[in-house]
Amino acid sequence: MALFRRGLIDIHSLSPEGILSILELARRLKEALARRDIPGYKLGRDRDMLVALLFYENSTRTRSSFEIAALRLGLQVTGFGSIEGSSVKKGESLAHTLDMFDAYQCDAVILRHPLDGAAKLASNRVGIPVFNAGDGKRQHPTQTILDLFTILERHGRLDHLHIGLSGDLKYGRTAHTLALALTLFPGNTLHLNAPANLAMPAAITDLARARGTEVVLHTSLERMVPELDIFYQTRIQRERMPDPMEFEEAKKAGVFTLDLMDRTRPGFGLMHPLPIDKALPGILPELDDHPGALYKTQAGNGVPTRMAQLALALGLADDHIAGAQREIDSSDSFLTTLPVSRKPVREGVSIRPIRDRGVVIDHLRPYAESLLARLLKLEERGDIYRAATVRSVKRPENIKGMLMIEDRALTEAELALVAALSPGARVNRIVNSQVIEKLALALPDTIAGIESLHCPNSGCVSRPEHREHVAPSFVKMGPDTVACTWCDHVMNTRELFSSLSRI
């Protein structure tokens, strides 16, 4: 049974044991290639299999190494290396392009795309394995597999290492994915060096620390480098920077020099995902032939590691690997029924503006009640309601939003909307001027189908301006934390709904 039945979209889909098993197969394939043992590496020689390489962005190493990997396995390749000359230039959507290669009965897709989450869209769209060859600024998992293979070759282990990451850590998908992968192995320490405006996203550093990985922030390569087993320099990606000033600030990240190499500990390895920008090199050219410079070997490792991944995806190699999908703390229901204290109805008293029956939504996030009234379409329906942010009489420090609606009962979908907007809210159902049901709301496991709600990440494939017609959705990560289903952007519910507040 193939490990990558759906391909490799992000590093979250692998366990440490799974990664090590892939690297072991890559080691065997690399040795077979070195001794030209054709039966040992041409695993698909008796199979008629076709791999589509769909590269919406320029690439030298990733595209070439995937193509060579497929050919070495005995597979055939098709696709395009840039959108020039393709129907993408005519306005074709990613989904329709994928449909074509699926209809041509390709056996796997390797996709590079500028939008975050494009690989996940591809995996959901087609019934064949999809490999993420880099999606926007999000992840580049097949690069990380070859990076880990290179580190393993150098040090014989992937745990208890000091790894330095430097350069563009904000947009650098290679650095993002490598950092996430290293948190899967015990005892590692991540040393990060980048200008403040190009720092590693907080979601990644927070997750690293939550997994027990130490994260150390540096402002000087001179003090950082002597502590390291591996230094991973990244290119400053000016093409992803909307503000030219970001690029100017990025130049302060520092350059790895021969003097720095002289300060390193024994066994040190210098890595770079390449290319090195000759106009703004992160590593000076005189280091190219230094025995501590691993980036040529690192790039070469792209062939056996991608051979291993394709072989596992297509059932060309035995697979006893246990993958581990990211676990999300989920519950059976976002609704909890609370006890109701029965009180006698007082003559002539109502729960304003509810004269007889309706619903009172209490403990809302302050100032969220107006947005909720709009989402529930109260004015469009002609409902009688009252919305306010109030201060508790008994506890003045407690400020909350409230929404009272006459002659209205909420559906489960509407309750989920309330819970998504304001986890912790309470809903009271009123009949005959009495509370007959009280519900406590927690964040739902998924949030979808809310009109005009979009991922705050402007590079997400689900954003309407990209015209990919992808429905936004979000998954629960914590009591008040969600992640975009497509791009993994992590946020609290206040950030998620902030754009709606301005509409």
C-alpha cells in the first residue's frame, strides 16, 4: 500500500518514523544510483506511468530533480515549466488545468504555484497523488525531505542538533517547512536570525515551543554561528515583498563569509536551498568549494529523495511507514446544555424587547453584537431586536455584548455562526417570558459557509480576488484559535471576523 496515497502536501502529514523510513529508502536509491545498479533504482521500468510537472513559477532544481527522479525510476514526464505558452495565460483556473491532466490519466502531479494552499486544492481536486513543490510562502515539503537527508548524512541523526536559520524567514517556505520538521525530533534547538520585518511567523515559533523545541532569536551571525551544527541560509525573496522597503531592510540579515566558517565547530555544515542571488549573495562564492559547504550535495540529494517519494506514492516500493496527520483537538458538539433555574413568571414583566418568546444571546465578545445582527439578517427579516455592549452591575469589570431577538429561534447553523464569532457565548431560549433552554457555545470544529468571510492571508488560494473559486473554510486549533483549511494561516476568531466588521 502506498504511503503517499494523496501525495505530500505539507510536512504535518508525516510522523518522525515516516520521515526516517523515506530517508532510508532514499539512501538505498542513492547507493544504487552511485553504482549504476539499474534494477536497484529503475523501479518503474515495467510500468507505463506518467508524471505531470505543473510549474506556475520558475524553478531550476526542484523541477529538474523531480524530472530526473521520474526518469531514473523509469517513468515518463509531461507538463510545463512556466505559464508562458500555457492556457493559464488565457485565464484558465488552477482547477481546470488540474482537471485536464487528470483526464489525460496522469499518475501523479508535481505542482509549484504562487498561491498559499494551491497544493491542497490540487490534492482535493484530483484522484491521483499530488506533490507540493512549493505553494506561495507556505511550505515546500519535498525540499525539506532532501534537507533532512543532507543533515542526516552529515551528523547521523536528526535530534539534539543546533540548527541556524537565517535570511528571509517571513516569506521563505523552505525555512518554514524545515523548522516544522525539526520540531518533530527531540532535543533540537532552532537559532533564528532575520530582520524584525522578515522574522519567522509567530505561528511557527509558537508551535515549535509548544512541541518542546527551544527557539533562540539572534541579531548577529558572529555570535550565532559558533553554536551551530548546521547553518541554513535563505535567499531574500524580493519578488514576494509588496513593500520595497522590506527588501532594503532584508539586506541587514547578514552574509556568510569565510571568516565565519573559521569560527564553526567540528562537523559543521553550511546549507542553502538555492539559488544564491549573485547580486545579493547570502553566502560568498569563495565558500563554494569549502568542505563544510553542503549546498551542492544538498541539491543533488533532491534526486534520490524525490525518487523515494514518487516510488512510495505510486506503489513502486514496499511501504511499512506510518504517516501521522496533524491532530486537531475536536469535540463532538459545540453546544452544551446548561441547567435552567425555574422562576415564577412575574405579571407584567418581559425580557425586553421579548414580550413572550424569542432568544437572548449573552456573553458575546464586546461590540460583536452589531456584526452578529447583520450576519443573522435581522433587519432584512424585519425582526424586533436590541443589541448592546453592556457593563455588569455586579461585576463592573465585566463588559459583554448582548443581542435580544423577539419571536426568533436559532437553527443549528445559526448557533454555529454565533459560536464561531464569539466562542463562550450563551444562548437563552425564551417561551412565555421564561428561559426554557440555556446553551453554552464553544468554537465549532469547522467554520464554513459564512457569507463574505475570507482568510486574512492575501496570498491564500481561497481569496476571491484570485478567482480560483475556492470556498473559504477554517478548522479549530484551540478554544479561540483557527487555521485556514487551505493555507494554514493561524489566527484567533477576532482576526478572522475583523474584515467583516469593516464592511
